[in-house]
Amino acid sequence: MTNSMWGGRFASGPAAIMAEINASIGFDKRLYAEDIRGSKAHAAMLAQQKIITEADAKEIARGLDLVLAEIEAGKFDFKVALEDIHMNVESRLKDLIGEPAGRLHTARSRNDQIATDMRLYMRELCDQTDAAIADLMLALAAQASEHAATVMPGFTHLQVAQPITFGHHCLAYVEMLSRDRGRFADARKRLNESPLGAAALAGTPYPIDRFATAKALGFARPMGNSLDAVSSRDYVMEILAAAAICAVNLSRLAEEIVIWSSAQFRFVSLSDKFTTGSSIMPQKRNPDAAELIRAKPGRILGAFTALAVVMKGLPLAYSKDMQEDKEPAFDALDAFALAIAAMAGMVSDMKPNPGPMREAAATGFSTATDLADWLVKNLHMPFREAHHVTGRAVALAEEKKLRLDQMPLADLQSVEPWITQDVFNAITVEASVAARTSHGGTAPSLVKEAAAQWLKQLKGI
Ligand code: ARG
């Protein structure tokens, strides 16, 4: 049997393998709502331009609503023989309303239709992603506000470097995520143009109104070039790139949560809701959600790479290669949405443990820089010299197995005779963080303020 939609010049139907490699309905059926929305806008415009009658347009709209209802009720029979979502919808429309259905495809092609569907889908995805990232930011900002003064070690090279606050650490991710939101907002702005009416590739002789369909579908304007309209997928790549960058950011937090929740660190406790047990070791609580979030960038970057390779070197305009944009993109973006939601849940449920954090913050001579700064400030020593003196004090403390703030004054004075008792006010972990009041620094007063600002902005008050 030849294809009922395009089989006019064909004497036989496709080989089974041909049908299988060609069909996209298995994965593009998720575009049903966008497809129907686009068709309704197109039909209304055709009637407005007197290309079809008002009566036909009404029938088409009514029929499309019926199709939509059938799909949403799970009563629609998707047929592989009809290849894709466009022809499945149109064929069912014909069953339901008869002849007027055949007029819907006037002045359009599946090439501008799929481009329209995908842009609508990706635009919605940008909006959902924006809200999801905002939720995660809110969870982090709430932890930051509560733990603005909770001291923990700050690391460089994963070695204890200087004390920071847990709130400050959380807000670092809030900043990153806010740039991620910016990337999605930016991609959304660029993709929000309508390809509908570009037809197969060259435009159409019918007196269509592309501005009207663009407006009806919420696009800012029609795309300016019909070839570009049907053959660009850069917007999908852009969204995948934004998702990949955000997923990489999430993976860093995920990795930190894995480290923090280990028995060696005990910086945070994860809730039952976001951990799993072991089938053999009864004592285990595994941070699986964090581990899976840590792993997601592979899949998302993979999807970006897959699509970039599909598009590379493709001549204009449409080629069927472009059908390969969907599976990796849908898979990756589903995984991405899950990762953000899981991270938001995990972050709001997790309980920071100030005791172990403070204890760790005081190890590794974390306030050595504060000792050097004290020498600069009080003895007017050049910083380079203060660095040397402090190095000698650290070596001595190491030898005596003491922390810097546990060293007898006499020992410190054996390194630098002018050191006074006042130095002990500067080299506790609390003093260290409190002193870091430079813009963007870790001082609890600044963190409190920054967290409040973020909370206000995220809650829209
Ligand atoms: N399923 C196709 C895709 O995803 C829709 C466009 C088909 N166009 C065509 N001329 N066969 O790209």
C-alpha cells in the first residue's frame, strides 16, 4: 500500500525496513500539542486571507480539537505507516471531518511545520527550565540565609585553604545558576521567530500572512528567510549547550554533596528521601541522586555533539538528517529537567552539620593567611616577609602538633618577637571569616545580606 498522504506517484509502498528507518512518530508524538496549535493558527490565517472558506476553517479547528482530545485521553491510534505526528494528526482529521481536512496543508509543508513545532516546544522548555532553576536557586539561597555564619573550610586543590561560610558556598552556586538562567533566556529570545509559511523551502505563491500566524503563536515575528526557517537547528544546539553548561555546574555541586555526606567529612546529612540503602551493607546510606546528577553531563554533552555532527556540512535547505535532532535532544532535556528537580529537592532537604564543618575549618593551618595579614597590619611588614614569618610559625606548629591558635605566645614570639597577644583575636576561624568584608567576600554579614537579596529577587518581592 502506498502512503495515503504522499503516495500519488508511487506504485508500491515502502519496504518494512524503509518504513522503520523513516518513521519518527515513536518520538515526535510528544509534539502533538504544538503541532495542533500550529495547524489551528495556519487554518485561521488561511481563512482570514480567503485562501480557504471560513466554514472549512471552522471545521478544521473543530476537528483538530477532537484530535487533541483523543490524544490527551490516550485514545489516539498512532500509526507508524503515517510516519510522523503531522500526518497522523492530518489523517485522523480527515477521518473526523472529511474533505476540509485536505485543505489544511495549503501553503505549508512538513518542513516549516516541524520547525514550528520544535520552536514552540523549545520555547516552552526554556520557560519550564527557567522556573526549575529558580526553584533550585531558592533552595540554595534559603540554606545560605540560615547558614550565613556557619563556618566551613574553603578549599583550593581540595586542600583546606581558608575558612569560609557554608552560606557563601551555597551562594556561589546561586550566582552560577543565575548565569545559566540567562543563557536560557537568551536562547529563548533568539528562537522566538516563526518559521511557519516558509513552506517547503522557498515560500509560497498563496497570499498568506506570516505575521498573523507568528502573532497567533506568540512569536515575536516571522523568520526573515524561508531557507533558513526550514533548515536551521541552531536553536536546539543552543539549548543543549546551555543545558550542558548548567549540568556541568550541577555536577560540581553534586560531587561536593557526595564528598560532604561521606563519613570522613560529615558536613551535611542527606534525607531518606534522596538517598538509598545497600542490599548487602545494612549501615549504608548512598547519595545516588547526587551521583546521577554528577553523571548527567555526559548524556547532555553527548546530545549536543550528536546534533552538531548531524548538522555539520548539511547543505540547505531541509534534509531528513535533521529528523535526528529529536531523540538525543528529548532524552537529554528530560534528563536535565530531572537533574535540576532532584538537586532542588536534595538541597532543600539536606541538613548541614556545623560541628564537623567548624572542626574541619580549623585544620590545615587555615588561618595562616590571617596571621600574615596581622603582621602586615600591625607590624607594617611587607606581605612577602610576613608570608615567610608565617611559614616559619606554621612549620613550628606542625612540629609541635598544634593548631596556630593553640600555639603559646612565646613560641610565636620565637619566630617574630613583636607578635603580641592581640594576634589570637585574628587567627580564629570566626575572626578569619568576619574579616573578609571585601565586596563578594565570605564575611557572615555580607553573606546574610546577599542571601536576603537573592531571596527577595527569587520570590519576586
Ligand atoms: N519528521 C520530519 C522531521 O522531523 C518532519 C519533516 C519531514 N519533511 C519531509 N520533507 N519529509 O524532520
